[in-house]
Amino acid sequence: MPRQHKRYAIYIGLGIALLVIGAILSFAIGPDAIEGVNLEMIGYIFMAGGVLAILLSLVLGRPRGPRGYTSRRVSHTDPRTGHAPFAVPGLG
């Protein structure tokens, strides 16, 4: 994997971590655990950040350019004879 694609792959792990932390804050911890702090809303913000990090890593980390098999054919012609360098005249 090229270096640039590895850099974006890290954000998938970050996104998953934010999703897990956000879900814990939103659903597992009681709403009155810390007075004056809305842990449910902070959890939702973390989960939104996690989804955004995963989506950005997938969009920015995808390979660009041609995909699959590509080939290039190069042919050379002898300027004196008009034949390919190893072609035998009269055979094709």
C-alpha cells in the first residue's frame, strides 16, 4: 500500500474509536454521571465525528488513476528498410 493510502487508513481506526467512545457516552453512562455536562450530546458528537473520519478516509484514501491491467506496445521500424529490426523480408 503506498504511503499516502496508509496515512488515510489510520483515520478508519480513529473513526471506529470515536464511534465506540461516543456510543459508551450516549448509551452506557447515565445522564446524571457528571452534573452540568450532557454526556449524551457529547456522545452523539463523538459518533458523528467517527462517521465523518471513516467517510473521509474512504474517499481520500481510494487509489487514483487507472485500475486493473494496463499495457503499452512499442514498435520500432528500421528507417533504411522499413521493416522491424528482426523481421525477415518476405516472411510477413
